[in-house]
Amino acid sequence: MNVLVVGRGGREHSLVQKFVESDQVDRIFAAPGNAGMSQMAECIDTSEQDFDGLVAFARENNVELTVVGPENPLLDGLVDAFQEADLPVFGPTKAAALIEGSKHFAKQLMQEYEIPTAGYEAFSDVEAAQAYIKEKGAPIVVKADGLAAGKGVVVAETVDEALSAAEDMLRNGQFGDASREIVVEEFLAGDEFSLMAFVNGTNVYPMIPAKDHKRAYDGDQGPNTGGMGAFAPVQELNNWSYAFAVEEILKPVAAAMVKEGRPFTGILYAGLIETSVGPKVIEFNARFGDPETQVVLPLLENDLLQVMIDVLDGKNPDLTWSEGVCAGVVVASEGYPGAYEKRRPLPEVEVAEGGFVVHAGTAWEDGKYVSSGGRVLLIGNKGEDLAQALDRTYQSLRPFENQSDFFYRRDIGRSSVSSAAPHADVE
Ligand SMILES: Nc1ncnc2c1ncn2[C@@H]1O[C@H](COP(=O)(O)OP(=O)(O)O)[C@@H](O)[C@H]1O
Ligand SMILES: [Mg+2]
């Protein structure tokens, strides 16, 4: 079978790496792909937003399954375009992707179907929003309703901070259409984790939970980024919380989407926070997470193509997972998430057995890889436990250790090693 992966980041490279393992896959196309993907897929010079071009390409090249990685084409209706052309595609329709595209919609849905999440109010009027903020006090969270490239959320520690966030978004149009409306919500304290599931209508097949690290620098300091590293599964999460997240969050929300006439097919991603009374939803995404995907898929024992086909057919894909833990650390360009230089040469990376390199912002120039984005690549590895997975990963990062053009976090997973493995010191 021929498959087409739409996207150009680490998540999509990881999908391509998984499809390579499938006996059923003949040709893999990536649109537009990246330099890393071009080693194992045929990259097509098309934008993710060129729907007509993608549909025509899929038809002409007998693509039997198209998988859409990023949120923008999903929200703009790329899946709908494939469905109208009668081409098999894995991902949510525009109507279903609204669960990511509008935080207000997602909050209303959760409220109506009693899915645990932070208390909130939505506003389009700045005075009303500010009155509510003053009434509730800080800490409080202000969110742009629409997509804002990961910059649309302010976790305000003071009332003043929240007031000016509301002002920037509603009065000053900070995020254009995406901040015509805002959600103001209760601050939740606790550890965050991500739980993704394969979903088709009311059928929900959860993956293993993952933890991402969003801040740029060690100790969760510095600005928010797209994600600086991740690991899976999250062993400190107890079985009760995992079961709760599946039974009381993922399954009811999938059923709610069916009831609302927006049945969801694809990957449903729940961003969760483990509060003192159990997991609550921070947000939903309508696609694979990045970088969570890069550490979850290596532990999936199934043929990914078969999983997607089964899910689309309404069959249980019987997901099975390898023992052990997978970790991944992102190498970023110095300056990211602010301004950074491009076209800096990358050192040679050697990964140990079980290790992998996932490209995100790289290009191939004059016979070598150079950087072309903020997040450049992710290096990962598996281990019997988190400590071993991290040791192996950090070994492979050595060539980047003294590179002034790049940086990476030295503490991915560290706080979880001590809490997850109390026996480690005893033996
Ligand atoms: N209600 C909340 N309480 C505490 N922290 C929150 C809350 N909502 C969001 N956050 C923090 O802000 C981050 C970004 O919020 P999120 O809703 O996931 O938006 P996005 O990923 O679209 O930027 C979360 O990962 C979390 O760390
Ligand atoms: Mg988020």
C-alpha cells in the first residue's frame, strides 16, 4: 500500500519511521516532509494547505491512506476534501477538529457533558472579562479561543497580569480572529500529562500516557516552546488516574462529539492535569502531539498502518505496547523560541541500539545536515526504565554538548526518575 503523511515536523517524521516498519507499506510520501524524512519517504514539494494539490497527488499515486499531522489543515478541512474525493484519510473533519480550534467550544462541550475541567466563563467583551477576573482573583488563566501557535495562554499570577492579557487579546486583537473571544478559567495545580487515543466515533483506543516539557530551560524556567523533550509511559501516574482519564474523559468526550453531530475520527489528544481530586482537562488537540508522538510510537508494537485501517473500519486494533520507557530530548537552535540563526551545520550523531533521531527543522546542504528551524531534531532511546532511557539518550547528545549554535535541556524526565523509582537507591 502507498501512504501519504501530510506535514513537515518531528511528529510526521516519527509517523514515517513507524510506517517504514510495516510490511504492508510499499511507498511512503511526505508532503512536504523534511530532510530527515527524505531518507525514507518521497517528499513532495506541496504545502499542507494546498488541498487540491494533495487530493490530486493522492489520486494519481494510488495513495491508499493519507494521514494528516498538523492542526491547521485539519481545522481548514483537509480531511473533508479527501472524503469528498472518496479518498481514504485518517484524521478529523473540520467540524470535529473544532475541539482543538475553539477552546470555548471545548469548554462548553465539557460543561454540558460533565467532563472534569477547570471552571470558566467565555467573553468577547473586555469589561465583562475584567470584572470577572477581579471577582475571581489570581492565580487565573486567560486563553485566546482560537489557534495562537502555542502563545495564546497566559497563566496569570496576579490580577493585573490577567487584566492586561484580557486587554491585549480582546481590545488590541493580539491574536487577530483567534482572540475575538477568550476563555477565563480557574487555575489548576498539579502535574500535567498527555493522553492520546485512536478514535472513531464512540470507539476509543487509548495509547500510553506521555509527559512533555514545554519550558525552554532547565528547571521549567524560561519561555514556553513547542516542547523540549518527552517520555512515555508516565509511571508516576497511578492506574486509577489513567483509568479515570480513559473512562471519564476520553470516552465521554468522543460520545459527546457523536451526539453533537461532530463525530471524531483520528487522534484525540487530551492535555490533562492530575489535581488532588483526579485528572482534569486542560485542553484537547485533534491530532498527534509533538513531541509526545516521538516517544509513544517507538513503544507501539502494532503495525501503525493496520491500526489506522482497523480504527477506520470500526475494529479494535488491539494495541500492544513494549515493556520499558522511551525518552526523547529536543535539540533547539540557540535563541529559540525567540530569534535564531539558520543553516548552522549539525554535528554527526551516533545513536546506540534502540535509539533514534527525529528531524524537525533540518535541511540537507552541500552533503551535510544544517538547521532550518527552532526545534531542530529530537534524539531518543528506550530503556528498561526511565533512568536508562534517559542515560542512553543523553549519551547520544554528547556531540551537541559544546555547540554554541544549539542547546537542549539537561533535565528531561529528571524529576520523574526520583519519584518513579524509589527502589533504585536501595539495590
Ligand atoms: N486551568 C489551568 N490551570 C493551570 N495551568 C494551565 C491551565 N490551563 C492551561 N495551563 C497551562 O498553560 C499551558 C498551555 O495551555 P493549553 O490550554 O494547553 O493551550 P495551548 O497548548 O493551546 O497553548 C498548559 O500546558 C498548562 O501548563
Ligand atoms: Mg497545550
